[in-house]
Amino acid sequence: MLLQKVWYFKFQQLLAMFSITLLGGCSAIPTMVPDMAMHPAKAVQLDGAHGPLSPKQTKQILAKLEKNGADTNIFDKHLALEAEIVGSPLVVGNQVQLLVDGPSTYNAMFAAIESAKDHINMETFIIENDEIGQHFIDILVSKQRNGVQVNLIYDSVGSMNTPKEFFVPLIESGGNVLEFNPINPLNSRKSWEVSLRDHRKLLIVDGETAFVGGINISSVYSSGSRGSGSFRKSKSGEGKVPWRDTHLRMSGPVVSEFQKLFIATWNQQKGEPLTVKKYFPETVSQGNEVVRAIGSSPDEPYSQIYSTLLSAINSAETQVFLTNAYFVPDPQLLASLKDAVERGADVRLLLPAKTDSALVFYASRSYYDELLSAKVKIYERQDALLHAKTALIDGVWSTVGSTNLDWRSFVHNQEINAVILGQSFGTQMQVLFEKDLQSSKEITLETWRKRSISTRIKERAARLWARWL
């Protein structure tokens, strides 16, 4: 069902874009990120559990973080960069747990939901009517019946094969369920645009714990990428493969920033007024991580997630490690990656060798020759369907979230990411990246240019649709 959804969605997008082309032609590629160099330097400002920290407190925390880093100049550079980008604040005092694959993520989610005492806010692109989806609904209904308010947002296209009856038990128990941008124009609460989707994966429990990453609610994740269990065939027909993904569990003051993003989406979609609960409880420091919550929306003039990532790559000195499921870059991202190599940075892309979308797969590969010629290193994960969306830059700037490196994520989707600054978490990301490389194959320019004519034709054809995938 997940694969059917993907292809139906792609067909709808292509049909819509074809109509636009016939009627008015294609518009020029927009500049999707502001020129950060045009902004004057500002003093770094950190927020804590009780709001903005004093300059003295900020200085003390930064000194402690720098002390743990191998290269304080690199850390300073990325910290200043984050301070320049308009949006939610950099928040200190957080605990961040890296979750790898479905089983560990779902177990952590189930434990958090079971412990809920006040409310549960959940936003997801896909929630399937399968074993995992049913388990989520069952425990959400149980919590709702015990006085914990459940508010659920699901995307109309992402969950198009999930029958409305699936949500009835939650609604009848008192839960609030909101369908994001309904496919049926008669059910639209705003202007109807089928291409605008909510691709976020967000779970907030009691305003104290937040989960963010790339994992949807589906049994395709029932097995870890190195384990056994439920599998699903990849669209490329290469057999049954497990899904490899990355998620985060966070606690601390930054959870309030993710809560604001959930409530903003609920209000923008004109959902029923939320039941009064303690959505913003008083928070306390839970750890030492500096985190920024970033939510992007098509309603904004540019994608803040893309702006942040592109600026971090442009500031990279030593390394740029990107892991992504759907890599269909625009000219700015391509230029930034090639420029980073020219500055001496080790630029590596970890991409899928198996896919659930052949069109995206071949469009992605159409960029390989250009990137490999520029000395960008490309690896393809062999034994799993790679669905993760992460980045590690200079060992101190990390992000995990729902954002793919393609036009759809940057222009048409609501996305959500967490940016974590510091070498401690960066080391965890480095270990994970290197572990993935052990199950990957490096693509060299020499071997790449030996690929078949039929493969090249598929790449060229898919490249024509790159902007709309």
C-alpha cells in the first residue's frame, strides 16, 4: 500500500505540473535561500528552560561546549551561523537520544505514550491500517479513555489507503483527528492544492518529550535494517529488504518549540479548537545538548530547513556527510557540495541502492557523473531500503528529520527537523554514518561511466521531472 500511495501521488503531481506547463509555461528556478552573508553579525543568543539566557550564562555554556570540542574555531563558526538564521531559538539543556530503525523507535514511542498523563500530540505523513498502525490507535484510544487528550494530524495523500473507519475508535473515545489538506476538494478547509503535503513525523507527549525523524507509522519498519521480521518488496523489484531510518527522542526546553509547530499546523488547517491542556508545562534542564527546532512550510517565502543546511554546507571546513533517501538536488545544493570539496572538505553522500520510487531513483542517479567528477564521494546502502534524512557537518553540526534533499521537500512539503550543535552528539552521528558505510558500496567515476545505455536513458527521462518529484 505504501508503494501504491507513492506512485499515485507522483502521478497526481506530474499531471498537475503538465497542466501548468501547457497553460503558462515553467517559471524560473527560484532562489530558495536568502544570502546569509548580507546579514550583519550578531551576538549568539541561547534560550533555556525559562527563556533567553543572560550574556554571562550564554558565555559560560559556550565555553563548556567548546572545551569538549577538538576544534573550537569550527564550533564557533557553526554556532554563529545558527544565530544568524531567523526562526526558532537555539535552546540549551536538552537530552537527545539517537534512535535507529523502527523497532527501537516504536518501543521508545510506545513507552512515552503509555506514560502520558496530560496530552499526546501526533503528526505523521503516513499511518497505515496494519499491525503497527493498529497498535498505535489501540494505545491512543486507551489513553484517551483514561483522560489523556489525543490530537492527531495525518496527511491525506500519505494515508490515502487508510480507511476513515480506522480513526473512528479514536474519534469516538474523544480524540481529535485532523486530515491535512484533504484530497477531496469538497472537504478542503483552505484553498485546495493537492501538491502541498504534511511530510512531518512528530510526536509530543505531555509537552515534555518529543520525537522527530524519518519514520512513518507503518509495518515496513517492523524489522531493523540488520534483523528479520516484516519486509516489503522494493519498487525496483530486487526482493525483500528491511527499511533503514533514523529518529530522535528529545526531552528538555526545546520540546516547547516543537509544540508550537504542531499547534501552528493545527490552527492553519482550521482544526477544531484544541481541548485545554498543559501544552506548555514548566520545563527544566534535562541534558547538555543545544538544539534548534526547525519547521518549514510552503506558506513561507523559503524553506528554513534548506536555508540552514545550505548555509552549514557553505561554511564546512572539514567534512559534509549527508544521508538521504531521495536526493534530487537543485543547482544551489549542487554548487555548495562542489565548492565544499574545492575548499578541502571531505564530502560524502550516502544514498539508497534500493528504492520505493524508481522515478526518484533514476533522477537522483542522473547527478552522479557531475558530482563524482567534482570529487564528491557517493556510497549506496546495499542491504536495506535507506529512508533516513540526516546530515553531519564538521563533526559539530547535526540534523535529523523528515526533510529529503529534493524539490518536493524544499518547496511543497511541510517538514520538521532538529539541529543539534556540539561534538558529543556529532560523534554519535559519525559512528552511525561509518556503520552505514560498512554496508554500502562506493560508486567510482570509472565504474559509473560503464553503466548501460538503457540505464542512461532512464536517468535522462527521470531528470526531466526532477523539479516536480
